[in-house]
Amino acid sequence: MQKEKNRVFIFDTTLRDGEQSPGASMNSGEKLIIARQLEKLGVDIIEAGFPIASDGDFDAVRQIAREIKKCQIAALARANKIDIDRAWEAVKNAAHPRLHTFISSSDIHLKYQLKKTRRQVLMEAIAAVKYARAYTDNVEFSAMDATRTDKDYLVDIVSAVIDAGANTVNIPDTVGYTTPEEYGKMIAYLFAHVKNMGNTIISVHCHNDLGLAVANSLAAVKNGARQVECTINGIGERAGNTSLEEIVMTLNTRKDIYGLYTKIKTEHIFKSSRLLTQVTGIPVQPNKAIVGANAFAHESGIHQDGLIKEKSTYEIMKPQSVGITDTHIVLGKHSGRNAISQHLKKMGYVLTDEQLNKVTARVKEMADIKKDIYDEDLEAILYEEVYRVKDKYTLVYLNVVSGNVAIPSATMEMQVGKEIVRDAGFGNGPVDATFAAIRNITKTNYSLMKYVVTAITGGSDALGEVTVELRFNSHSVIGRGAHPDVIVASAKAYINALNRLEFMKENTKKVKVELIPEIR
Ligand code: KIV
Ligand code: ZN
């Protein structure tokens, strides 16, 4: 990666740190779908996962590394041989592989978590970078909890890992503790005191615990950092990470202040955000900057009046620049396969014949119940019919009886692996009865933490979108389903959550820190 004075590299960690959001676990097929979209979006680096964490993570990184050609693919590893070997095994077939190794540097982490001295950590950091460099000349090092690290010790670590061969050095605000002023000064301090900085790219990785992740990242680039680690919709551990769309659009909109640029194709931002929501089930708050439903909606009469007279009165960015079009062109009962295909192409989706047949069938089915089909409806169909990876459980048949005199009941047939299983359930209402039937069929009984119904588009015939959260021990998963009938949408969401739980149970393997030998 060649450092250019004014270019900021975008390191997307949606598939690694983003996946650490509660409920955001994705299977390898889903990760691949997101990775393809990130490639279209033009991110420079995709952090595809943490291969030592689970076999599922390893497979996802390997598949992404094999398929994605235009981005660098990074795999995360702690500063030890076993992690680095595993990360390299996963990423080695990439066109542009990167190894990203990390160790904590703050005294708090050293004393309470690692129980190591500063000297030990320094030696391990050097050894890890050298070990990684034997595999590739593209190595990133992160000093975890850098913002709570003694700044002269941080200078020592950064200087040492650069000497050992790291080309990118990341200064994470792991706990979201810093402020723009403090962080900007810290980055400036490193540039002033690290004598061998040369062409090293200083990277920033901010968490949003105080709501300052984007502001902190901007302060860092103002002071010389040239890689920003971020995620779509700002998802990530706890309060999340720096939001990709916010950082990119700030740099784009305020070139007068920053004088910097990225190579992001901003017109793919909105679609990336929607796709991530479809895949993870994690909705975007309506007032979220850039991608929220209200981000470009002007409610006040004075604002609307100004906009009619001249857009720049109240609009600092064009919705089209992030891929929001006002053309909610509708399809309906009479739209043929060709019209659907043309419309999907305009939206940026090119399908195979078989995929197009499936989508056309669903559009026709939906058009019998719902008059107009909007872009958002099409995306929901696309995700369910084309992109969703084959699951253990699928819905075959559902019949629900409810009313003010009936005891709500649901009769249901599901495919469980290769078998078709039929059962019924009773409940307080039709949704409760449906969930009872699913529990009987799947012989599961997880706690239902959340049940939310929203309408994707307006009107009483709108597609209902249901989000369900299930809890298993300390983990929670989110499932989503969309259908004009909210009971069917609810069943689909519950089944989607169950499939995600199955995936998580199979793939979550506890990493035993104490078993991993240090590098000497
Ligand atoms: O927040 C953090 O410090 C991290 C590192 C692994 C880069 O995610
Ligand atoms: Zn992080």
C-alpha cells in the first residue's frame, strides 16, 4: 500500500469488529455477500475475520480471500505463533493478503489482563511482527488500548514494530475513552517522536462509547493518520465503531477543512447499509446520519420552502451521492420477467436466470396481495430468495386460526434438515401460537428478548418486516423476516433467528488464551 500524501485508506472491519455487535453473527455465505458489496463500494482493506476464533470464522476468511480480488484482505491474530499461522492459512490465497496482529499496551491491560511487564509485551510485539513478516510483507500491528497507554512507551512500541517490519501501525481507542483533542495530540506526538516513521501508515480504530468515534478519527487524520478503521452503519463491539459512511462523507463534503480524499464509490453507500441490515437484522435508527430513513427527509415547512427555491439552502449533500434515489419506481401484477430484470439491473443487481425466475415468482405472488412493489420490497425478496444461505430450518406451511372467540392456534410444517416435520401450537394470540408451533417442531425453547414489527413501505398492504431476538446463555441473535402477512413474517423471523443460533453454537469455540505459547 503506497502512502499518498492526501489519501485516506479505508479499512473496513464490519466482518470482524462489526460482527462483535451483540446479535450480529453472520455465517460464511452471508459474510461473502457483504464482502462482495464492500468490494463494489471500493474499500481498500476488508478485515474478513479472526480465524483462530472459530472454524466458521476461518472458513469465511478463506472464502473471502479466494474470491475478492480488488481489496486487500486482512486476517486478525493475537501476537503469538498459533494465531498468526492460522490467520495466514486463511488469508494466504488472497490477491492482496494482510496479517494484522495485536497486543495490549496499556498498564491497566498489562497488569490485570496479560500479567506481563512492559518489556515482555514489547518483545512479544516485535517477535509477532517479525514472525508475520516471514509470511508476507503486508503486516499491520495494533497496540490495543493505545489511548490509555503511557505515550512514551507507545512511542517505543511503535518504533520497535516499524523496525520489525510493520508497514501499518494502528493506534486503537479500544474502550472509546479518548476525545478529539487528546487523540489528535497523541497522533501528532507519535509523528514528532517516532524517528523511523518513514512511509509507515498510522491507522486509527475508534470505538463509540462516548459517541465520539467519528470525531476522534477525524482529529487523527487531521494530524497525519492515513488509515481509518470503520464499519458500515457503525456496528461493532458495544457502542460500535467509527461509521464508514460518516467518515467518508465528512471527508468528501468538507474537503475545504481536511483536504483529503478516499477511493470510496459513495453511490454504493446506501445499498451497503441496507444489505447489512438485511443480513444481520440490526436496523439503522431513523435519524442516523447519511443512511437513516430521515437523513434526507425535510419536515419543516420553512426548510421545504427553501429546498424548492434552491436545494443548497438546506441540503449539504445530495441523496443521490450516497445512492439514495427518489425513484421509488414500482412494479406490480403486470410486470413481466424482463421488466423485473431491467429494474433490478438499474438497482445494481444482475441475477442468473434461475435467480431471476425465483424473484419473478415471488414478485407475482406478492403482487396478488400488495398493489405496488417498491425497491425496498424487491431487496427484501432478493435477500430471502437469492442471498440467504441454505438453513437447517425452513418454513413449508403455516395455517393460523385466531379471532375474538377462537383459541389462537397455529398448524405448521417445517423442513428440519432433510425431514418434513408437522406440529401445532396454542398461544395468547396468533404470533404466540406460531412461535409455540415452531418451538414444538424444533424442540427448542430459547428466551424471546425482542419482537418488533415495522412496515417496509407505506399503506395497509405494506410488506411487514419482523425482527426477533432470541437469547442462548449470554449470546443473543437477531432474526428477520418479511412478508405482507405479518404472522408469516414473524414465523420467518423466528426461524431465521433459530438458524443463526444453530450456526453460532456450531462455530463458537472458546479461545484458550493460556494455551497459546508466546513467540520468543
Ligand atoms: O478495539 C480494538 O482495539 C481492536 C483491535 C483488535 C484492533 O479491535
Ligand atoms: Zn475494536
